[in-house]
Amino acid sequence: MPTASKSPRDSSARRQRKRRTHQRVDSNGDFAPRSRDERRYEREEGSSSPTKSQPRRTDDDRPRSTLSAGQLAQLDKLNQKLGWDEPNEVTPPRRPEPPRIRRRDDEADRELEDRERRRQEHKERKRRRRGEEEERATAADAGVDETESLVYDRRKVRREEKGRIVSGQRLERGSQAYYDEKEGVRDGVRLRGGAGSSSDYEYEEAQRKKKRRKRIIIAVAVVVLILAIAIPVGVVVSQNKGPGSSSSGSNSTTSSQPANSNLKGMSENDIPKQYQGTYLDPFTWYDTSDFNVTFTDVMVGGLSVMGLNDTWDDSKKANPSVPALNEKWTYGTQQVHGVNVGGWLSIEPYMTPSLFSGYNSKANVIDEYTLTQTLGASKAKSILEQHYATFITEQDFAAIQAAGFDHVRIPFSYWAVTTYDGDPYVANVSWRYLLRGIEWARKYGLRINLDLHGAPGSQNGWNHSGRQGAIGWLNGTDGTTNGDRTIAIHDQLSQFFTQPRYKNIIAMYGLVNEPRMVELDTSTVLTWTTNAVNTIRKNKYNGTIVFGDGFMGLDNWQGKLQDLPNLLLDVHQYVIFNVQQITLNHHDKIQFACDGWTQQALRSMNTATGFGPTLCGEWSQADTDCAQYLNNVGVGSRWEGTLNMIDTPGGGQNGSVLSPTCPTHNNPQCSCQDANAAPSSYSAEYKTWLLMFAEAQMHSFEQGWGWFYWTWKTEAATQWSYSNGIKAGIVPGNVRNRTFDCSQSIPDFGGLGLPEFY
């Protein structure tokens, strides 16, 4: 930086004093502004300031000193002490300085030069920026990414400027980052190279926003791509699992298709063209394991034998205490210890709530009819066939045998055989699984009780008939037609199951499950029953035919249908579906099973007081009606007094129970929370009671032909699932090994601390 010519005033002592002089600066590092008078008094000889020079003063113009000779002598001594090299020179008097500290000429010159340099640097940046913009435009025309070009250019500029000491803040503060209190922005965030102008900052901010937008666009594109892949995969998986599938491990569906290795070596061309894509085409089956996939169009009674092997073995026993399948079972003497596989081929919401819980109330998905109607034909087939393939497997039949059972009741519905105009049901698919289930039962020596659980038109208007609402079987406009259709179905079924392969294993043949005879004309139902029996016998079925008691009461069957040979009256016993029994305390529920049901069985078995052969086809150990969807989807329970049937299909005020009906009569308050709790939370007293209640019922029903527990498996309702009950320790692990019968005394469970309200 150019300097003024050396003068006595620029001695080393004076320069040292100048360095010690305090200089006030503002918060941004610049010197404080000065008044015009101050700037005028600062100009001295030899100033090299680029600003316009002021007229030089003469000695006469300078203000005279008011100091005495003695004071001047003291000042000279002080100057000598400070290192001035002109001790004999008397400093001319100067005008007193204003209160602010004034800058020296060389510092003012340096400031002016720095300002000029900053202006030149600003011009250079603007020139360079215009060049960058031109290069980016050229690069864009040539297909070069703008962001990459900008990054490259900035790196280049930074390399050029690296190490260069610039004016302003960096000159005063060095290389440290400097915090600008005025702007609130750190140096490192701003454009490098000194004190950039506001336009520099705005330009860089615009570039950052541009980069940010580009990153956001790229991120959105990646998310869209991921969703495009994930959503179809999720849909496929959810379809494999079924709607609202449970994660409990006991749900009815699976997420991966079986290997179907027995289709290897086969081709779709091996299937005749007219059958390709039909239910006879094994390439359309979800699961082909344990099926014979060699195509055949053979029908018996209009029902396919596709999937069956040509040979079978009836030499197996369920256990050492019972005869083999090819040996005679003496019914009425040898007790039946059976279990249902309900919820498998005939869907019931409380047994598989995962199939129903994914819908809101507006969807009105309350039974198999509305479920399949809502899903549509293709999706309904996919979901329900996966359910058929996984809910009950060969391992279940093996476990049933291991638990000491000797009979299995298999509920199925009419759409396994046929469907009619307007039916949304999945037709024919469950038929194949019914036949496979029978073959698995055969493998473990288990005899079969066939149960037509859902008849055309619905025989009771309950959801387990397929369609909740009105009873259209032997009732209403199409009642007669639906009755005739049901007999036609029995004509087909009886022809099929009188084949030699089924002679030993189909021990019982059910006409229709739970016809609601308290709502139907009794004589019409009896006439239909006679016609159905005659149709089945005509086709040479000689086994036991089962008919339901219709909820009329066992004593009322005395004298009815007794002229028809080899019929069996089926009764279903529960203590939770009427307020008289559900309000019994724990002691009295067991007492009722031992006394009430035992006496009913004995009277019914006597043709003088009842029908004759009687069997309990359904029972459970549940002592509340709290299980989810047990009373229908979307309604509550008798236990809590929330059973509102008014707005349900076929419902009304007569079916509603709006006052709690637990044994405490809601004092303390009845609650389903503990009743629906996991069995791991059951108290020891409650487990003891559940086991005793189960064994009391077994003892009671064995006063007739025996019993079938309802049911083997559920997704969650433990007190309705024998397999879950075994795990929880609340049913006998083997039905033949029991510790309680009705000859023993019943404890006072209330006195033992078991609450009656849960």
C-alpha cells in the first residue's frame, strides 16, 4: 500500500503511539463514521488519500498553543521518553480533538483502498457469475446436468480464491468464521470470498432452493417407485392372508401357496379343453397336496370324484378301545366321543373373526353370503380356498385322534354341491376339501358324521346357515322350492356316499343342522324329514340318519318319526343362550349339567317318554356369551346387556337382551373383559371350574349315545376350541381320562374366591 513521504511526524515513536491508540469500530468491523469537521481536521501533509484533497494550511492558519513554557518543556520530555527522534522540535499547537478517537491518515487511505478493492471484487464476481450462467445455458443445451456444472464452477472459484486474504471482516478477524450480529448469518454459510453483497446472498439462496427442490423431486420419485412395487406385493400378500387376518398363528389363511409338487411333469394341455379353468382343473387349485391330480370327469350322483385315489384302507382304529373302521360299532352301547370341525367348510364369524373384522358396519358383512357378495367371485374363491386349505389340516386330524376322539362331525353347506341363480357363494370348491378331510379321518381311524350345516334358503335365519335374516327354507315364497332343492341335494349326496369306499367311514348322515322349528310349521318339517329319509334310503344308505330337535325340547319328540328305522335325534346343549341358564352361578351350572341334562337324556332315550336314540351333537364349556361375534356381527352380549337385535336382519325386540344377565345381576357389574381374556390370565379356581364343567357335560351326554364337542379349532375363542383348551389345561388331554363325574360333590366356587361377574 503506498505511503506518504517521511516527515518528522512519522517518527518511530509516533508510529508506536499510533498503534497503541484505541480505534472504535462498529459491529461489522468498519470504523465508526466521522463528522465532516473531524474528517477535515484529519488531513495532513503527504496524505495519499484518493479522495479530493483539502487546501494546505499555513502556520498562520493553525491555532496557537495556549500552553506555558513549562508545560511545553514537560511535553518534550514525555516525547523523548516515548521514543521520538526529534526531541528539540516543538510540536505546533493543534486544535483540540473532538470527543471521538480520530483515525490516522494512513488508516483512512487503507480503508479507501479496501473499499475500492471490494468494489472491484464485486464487479469481478458479477462478471464471473454471468460467465457461469452462460456456461450453464450452454451445458443445458448440450445435455449436461446444471447442478453438476454449478458445483464444478463453484469448486473452481473456491480453489482460485483459497488462501487469498480479502478485505473487510476476514482482514480483521483472520481465517476464523465471523458472526455478523447485524445479519445473523455465519460467514461459512454465505458465498466465500469476502463480504458479499445482498444480491450475492440472494443468488446463492436461490441456488440452494433450486437444489432442494431437485432433491425433493428425486425423493418423491423414489417413494413413488417403492410404492409402485410394494402396493401390488402387499395386495397379493393380503389376499393370501384374507381380510383382517389374525397374527395369532391360528388364523385360517397363509401367505404362501403350497408347493403343489405333484403337478410337476404335468401340463395344462393334459386337461381336456372343456374342463380347463373349471373346478375340475387341478391347475386352478390353491393346494394339491394329498389330492390325486390325474384328471377324471367321472361323476357319482352328479358329484365329482376328482382328487380321490382308487384305493383306501379301513383297517385303522382311532384308539385301542374302539373297533377299526371295518368293524362294527354298536351305537347305544359304545359311547361316541366326537368333536366338530366347525368354521372350516361353513364359515362362522365368531370362529374366524379375521374374515369379518376388516369391514365397517356400513359394509354389512355379517355372514358367508355377504362376505362372498362383497368380495366378488374371484377374490372370494381365492380367500376361502386358502382358508379351506389351512384352517384344518392333516395335523388336526392326527391331534384329534391323539386327544382320544373316535368320531368327527364335519359341517358343510349346500354350495359344496351346487348353487342357484343369485347365489354369491363359492361353488364346488369346498367339496374337494370335504373329501380330502374324510380321507384324513380314515387315515387315523376316525368315523364321520356328515352335517349339512346350511340348506337352500336358510333353515334358521342364523349366520351359520350361510345367510342371516329371514328363514326361507320350508317358509315364505320360495320355502317349498328350497325344501325340494334340499332333498335333491340329499339325493346326490346319498348316491355318492353309498359308494363302497364310504360304507364304513360315513357312520352318521345329517339331514339339516338346527332347523328352527319354533318358527316353522311342525307338520311341514316332519313331512319333509320323512321324504328326505326315504330319498336317502332309496339310494341304499344304511347308516344312521341324524335329524335335529328343532329347539322344541326333547320331551316333545315322543311319538314323532318313531316309525322310521335307524334315526338319531340330535340335540345341542348350551347354558348361555337364554337368560334362565346364563344367570346360574358356577356351582349351579355344573349342577344343572349333572341333573338337568342327565335327566333329559335318560327321558329322551326312552321311547315311552321321548323319541329314542339321542345324541348331543354340540356343546361347549363357555359360561358366557361374550366371545366376539358369537351372537352375530355387530351386536353385544346377554352377559353385559348389550344384545341389540332390533336392527339386525331377521332380528327384533324379542331377541334383544338390554339388561345384564350375569349371576350378580350387574351388582357387581357384569363384564366381558375377563371372560374374553387370554387363558394365561385364568385363575387356578377358574381353570378347575372349566375342567369340571367340561367333564360334567361329558358324563351327562353319555347317558345317551354320546357327544360331539363344539368345536376343534377357533382363532381366538378359547372356551369354544378343544385344541386351545388342551393347551390351556381346561379340558381333558384325552377324553377317556377324566377326574370328575356327576356322582361326586360339586365345590362352592364362590366360597373358593371365583367371582361370578368376571
